[in-house]
Amino acid sequence: MDIQPHELPHRDFYRLLITTVAPRPIAWVSTINSEGIHNLAPFSFFNVICATPPLLGFSPGIRTGDDRSRLGTGLKDTLRNVRETGEFVVNTVTFPVAEAMNLTSGDYESSVDEFEIARLTMRPSLHVRPPHVAESPVNFECKLFQVLDFGTEVSGGSLVIGQIVSIHVEEAVLKNGKVDAQLLDLVGRMGGAQYCRTTDRFELARPDLNPEQK
């Protein structure tokens, strides 16, 4: 089977993408708007982009027709807040907080504080205004580096690139001074409503291209 993007309706093509590009890490992004209202939402179009400068990127999509009609806008609150303030925090999603993360994924009114919906604890950041999710063991404080926009239709979205200014790591996920993946127990996003845990892993050594030099 060979599929060209224009041959499928948006919903079918989107489903194909999220099913085949998986598992995906989840950025649990906390922001605050110019009026001081907090927002918290997960995004699975997310990854690290660069180490120097230290950049993370996540992609808020455009709201679908029903939510756009109900809320009066296709723009996600997270993107609007980042544009207003230039700051955000990416909180990691671990298995113990997976259900709380899911509670924050709804398209609520902009006046709703998802920290309260999910009964999560705010911890003040050191260098930006949006708070950490205290229940998340790793938090990346970011300043806005760049936003790339890819259209205003349902099939469009934006890439938000943030420069990491600080990383908070809980002692509970450290072993011998380093982050231990087993203790961290991150969650990945699959297709639809499916998620996965990252505690089942295996190792592969990179090819040795110069064996004589050893």
C-alpha cells in the first residue's frame, strides 16, 4: 500500500501518523497568561531539538471543529500564553501521574485552571513565571526561542521552540548521581487512547567502525 497525504481525509491521515510514529514522549506544558491564569496541557508532538543551545520543541495543533465552535477559537490556550509571556515549563509525564495528565488534556475554557482540575501541586519556578508540576520529577524551565506556524486550518499547527534555562530533577529518580530510567518510569503516547511505559527496554551497542584502533 502506498499512501499520499492528500488522498486521505484529515482525521484518517492524522490517525495514521500517530499510530505509526510512536511511542512519542509527552510534553506536559505549564503556562500562565497575562492575567495570571494558569494552564496545563499535554502535547505528544514533542522532542529535544538541540543541546547547544539547549532547545526543546512541541507542536500545538489547531482545535477541531466542535471545540473551535464551542470555545470560539482554534488557537490552543498554551500557544496563546506562550506568545503573550514568552515562557513555559515542560514537565515530564511518568506512570504515577498519567491519569492526572489525561485529565488536563481536555479543551477547557481559558478561565479553567487545569492544576485544580487534576488536583496537582504548583511549585514555583526559579527563572520563569509558570510553575512546575510538583508531582513530575523532571521540569524544564524554558524561554521562548521561536514559533513556526504551519497554517490555521484543522490540519495545521505550530512548532514552539523553547530554550532551556533550568532543569529541576528530583533526587528520587537519581541513582549514583544520574537519572535512572527505571526509577523515572516515563510514559509514551501511542495511537488513539493508548499509552506505554518505558520500563521494558533493551540495549544495542553502536557499530565499531575502527576495531584496529583499540
